[in-house]
Amino acid sequence: MGGTTTRRTWRYVRTTIMKTVAAIDVGTNSTNLLVIDEHGTELTRTITSTRLGEGLQSTGELSLEAMTRTVEVIASYVTTAQALGVTNIQIVGTAACRRARNAASFSELLREKTQLTIEVLSESDEAALTFSGALIGLPTIDAPTLVIDIGGRSTEIIIGSEKKALTLASFNVGSVSWSGKYFPAGILNRTHFDHAIVAAEAIFEEAVARFSASQWDTAYGASGTVGAVANMLKAAGLATDGITRDDLHWLINQLCKARHFDEINLQGLKDERKSVIAGGISALYAAMNIFEIDSLHPTRGALRHGVLAEIVNRETAVGDIRTRTVKHLMARFRVEK
């Protein structure tokens, strides 16, 4: 568990908004809270390891224990947000909620505890909001930009510009699912990494034409896995100008030396990420290899920032991010409603 509070101001819209708002992002491995005030200033940002997707791969369901602890954390986030004057709290769920057979039970537990509902994002909605969130806090983007987000059970990859996502996809590859599937009993060795990377590459390869390096200028990485990798490399004095495949190869070697999740001892890696980092790095290496990403630049913006941007844009009549993205994609690919 852990959290941070900052006073950073984010570039949500060109004008100020009229109220303080909050987003709660319920992921497979962690649950995140972000609150901004009417000027776009970040009041609090908290990340807690809730492991909602624990056991999902083997049972197809969310366990009562995982649901209960996640709901308790969300309830504490709601209390924090309300104490900061928030009246508009948006709660969103991602891959674990999409895939669990008993996701409705989780929604009901949450509603009973908080009187709030959770919106389970579709794959395309998650990708669109992740892209908009990743761009927040960065300079204005003129050239086509690629954003990659390695989540617990899915990976979102998007190409877009300052105004909208142009091409997006969600893949069933994630840090939690890949760690559980390809690193049995938490054992770390080169064979397990090779199998995990090859399996991820086979999935990503189906979309290589859509996300090839010729179609974008700069690549950014958002969210937990990329952030964890950046922190470890920074602590080691590496990746001073973006994450490279050589950097990931170095990390893989360090993890293999540990031989087991429990024995990982790398500065910059939080304890709660030790059991999922191998799968995350495997997925990230595979994506960088297949899509020819020579250098990946971490960004602090992520899905939760995109959710808040959508709230802000609705309040200021700029328009719904997902609606604008979907309309653009429909026009581009001539998809009928």
C-alpha cells in the first residue's frame, strides 16, 4: 500500500473548471485515486495494491476476499475525496471487471458500501481514456504519438495526436496474468522469460501493421509497469533518455539472478510489485520488440487522468472524450452505428 500527495497542475483544459472532481481507477493489481481542484491542481494521488484480480485466471471469478478489500479501499478513497469537497466522483473498472463472471457481485458490494456505481470500461473506452490521460502534463503533441499501457490483465496501445486517438487496440496481455501463467511458483529464469516474451509477441504481432514505427514519432509509456521499470532503472543510473530494450534485458538478467519473486531486491521496486513485475517486463519487452520502439518515455499521466479530463470536458462543454474518439474512428473506418 502507499500514496502520495502533490500540488502539480495538469493541463486538463484551456480554462478552469467550477468544482473539485475525483477519479477512482479500479485495476487488476491496484486501485488509484486522483483528485484535482477547480484550477486543475492535483490535491491528492493515492495508489493502493488491492489485487482485485487475484485468482481470476484460475477460477474466472473475483474472490470474496479480493472484492472486500478492494471495496474497503474504494470507500476510504470516497471519504478522502468528499473531505476535499468533491461531489463528482467517477469510479471505473478495467480488465478484471470486464472478464470476471461475478463482476456484478463486486458492483453490488461497492454500491452497498458507498452508494456509488462503477462503470466497467470497454476495451476501446479504456484505450481512448488512457491516451488522453497520458498526454496530460506533456508538451503539446504535434506529430503522431504512440502510448502503451501495460495493465494487470490487458495492454492498451494507441496512436494519436493532441486532439484525438487515431488507432487503438487492447490486448489480453498483462503483468498479473503473464506472471501467473509463465512464472509458475514464482520461479525466475531465462526459459520462463523467453516463453513469456514469445507468447506476448505472438499476440502483439497480429497488429504490427497498425502500430509500426513508421506511423508514429515518439513513444510514451503510462501506468504501473512502465513506472516501476523507470524507477528501477533510475535507481541503477540507467535509462536517462527513455527506456530501451537493452535496459529491459539488463533488468531481466537481474531478476533471473534473484531466482524467485520473494528474493527480488532491486532499488525502486515496491514490495507489492515483486510478484507481477516479471510478467510486466516480459509484456513490455515484447511490445517494444514487435513495434520497434527504440526508446520509451515514461509519463505520469494515465487512465485516471483521462477519466478526470473527460469529467472536466463535460463540465466545460468541450465534449466527451470517448464520444469524440468513437465518432472519429467510425468515420475513419466507415463503421455504422
